[in-house]
Amino acid sequence: MGSIMVAGGAGYIGSHTLWMLRQKGFDAFAYDNLSEGHRAAVLDADLVVGDLADSALVERTLRERKVDAVFHFAAYCYVGESVTDPSKYYKNNVVTTLALLDAMRRAEVKQFVFSSTCATYGNPVQERMDEAHPQWPINPYGWTKFMVERALADYERAYGLRSVCLRYFNAAGAHPEGSIGEDHNTETHLIPLVLQAAVGRRAALKVFGNDYDTPDGTCIRDYIHILDLAAAHLLGLESLRRGDASTAFNLGNGAGYSVLDVIRAAEAVTGLKVPYEFAPRRAGDPARLVGDCRRAEQVLGWRQQWADLPSIIGSAWRWHQLHPDGFAD
């Protein structure tokens, strides 16, 4: 078997997946332009600093390192920004991904594990969303991921490039030893925002909407631990290597937690009060987004190891305690 290139391997999900690949004995390295990732996040793995739009460098890297599979995490992922600057998202998430796939074709790399999203589904039409749920995104970010999923189906038919698409719900948590964790230049994820508010690094948390049709009036979301997410990627690669069909899987906890649930759990984990205030609803926020992830369990044999909310928050809390300012770089 050849090596594995983790595109976006210095980012949040990519770095945890890179760590797990190496822990399991895979020859894996990161490829990242460090625009949003962190050099320190790859730990002792090799890092090729480059842009995926640099097709010559990508192809040379694939050939020289004898890559036989690519994990792709190098996408922009802020829904609000995708609405205000769609050009940035279509260029990077679609055009640059197609350039990567074409470099893979030239280098004869045939296995691709793609970081997709539940945002490809759009507004839910059922309480728990499975893979058969209609895909009709409601923002440019979701459309960019959907377009790549469609391109992958066409690339397989035309070129034999096989893929597994993993549609995430809300990635959360950190490595349990606190060596790597979540460090975004502009933080939008709820759990780190809650923890920052708890320690006074952020003003009172804004809770957008308290009049939804949910038990406590706040939005309900599905949170999955980052290492459970990483483990599913390895299982996706194994499925490709044993010749299984290209397909897509939901990845989530399968349970929904409201914003106030997260706040209360964080207070229990940290022993600190989380100041918060209610604000008007944000446009486009559905009341519930909860995944049905049974297909990943049945087909891949995937099992969550960090299924309860306090464990997820506890690992994030350890990272924040050890790295209050994030990565040193």
C-alpha cells in the first residue's frame, strides 16, 4: 500500500484524522497551505506546505510520495461567509477540488475520502436525517459540497476514481490528552464559544432564538466527537481498499442537544457559570438538525466511543485549559 495524503491536515478535523492514521500504522502526511491550519497541529508528521490550486506541486507530491489515497479536508466551511462571499467558496471548495481530482487522475491515485456535510440536505423534512433525505442546500457552502459529491459520481463513471463521502453534523471535542484541538481564527462553533465565555475570554454568549418548537425553545443540534469522526474516515478508506462501492455516510451522534443543554453541560464540566443572553433568531436556522447514522454502523462497523455530551465537552475543556491561546503558531 502507498502513503495517504491528508489535504488540510493542519486543520481541526484533518489534524485529528492524521494523528489517528499514524497511530494505526499508516504512512500519512499533511498537505496544507496554512491559511487556516496550524503547523503545530500536525505534531511529528510530515507537512508539505502548498496550495491545492498548485496542480504541478500536488501531482509531484502524489507521485514522489507514492500516494494511493487522498483524504480531503481543505475547504472553507463558514455558512455565513459563504453567503456574503460565495466566489471564495466556489473557487476553493469546487474549482480547487476539481484541480485536485485531476492531479489524482494524472498520478493514477484512485481512492478519495471526502469531507462533506449535512448542509447538503438543506432544511430537514424529517426529524432524523438519513442518507436518503433529499439534498437541496440552502447556502453556498452546502452547494459547494453537493457539487463535489456529484462530480465524484461522474469521475468514478468516467475515470474509475472511487470515493467515500462523509456528511458530518457538528464536529466537537479534542484529543483527550489535549495535544491537538479546535483553534479557528474566527470561532463560530458553539462548544468553544461556550468555554471561552465560561473563562471570561468572551463576552456573554449570544443564544440565537428561544422560541423554537423544542423543549426549551433553543435550537437542537447533533454533536460528534472529533476522534469518532476521524475513526469513520479510516473505516471509509478500508471500505475502498476492500473494493466496496463508492457511497456516502452520515456522521453524527444520533442524539440532539439544545443550546441550553450544551451550556448546562459545560457548566457541570468546568464548574463555571456561562454568561449568556438571548438574541433574535438567525435567518435559515432550522429548529432541529439530527442525523440518522445507522448506515455507517451497519456498513462500516463504526461505533462511537465518545457518545455523551459531557465527555465531548470535557475533552474540549482539557484542550482549552492547556492551550488558552490556541496553538503556539
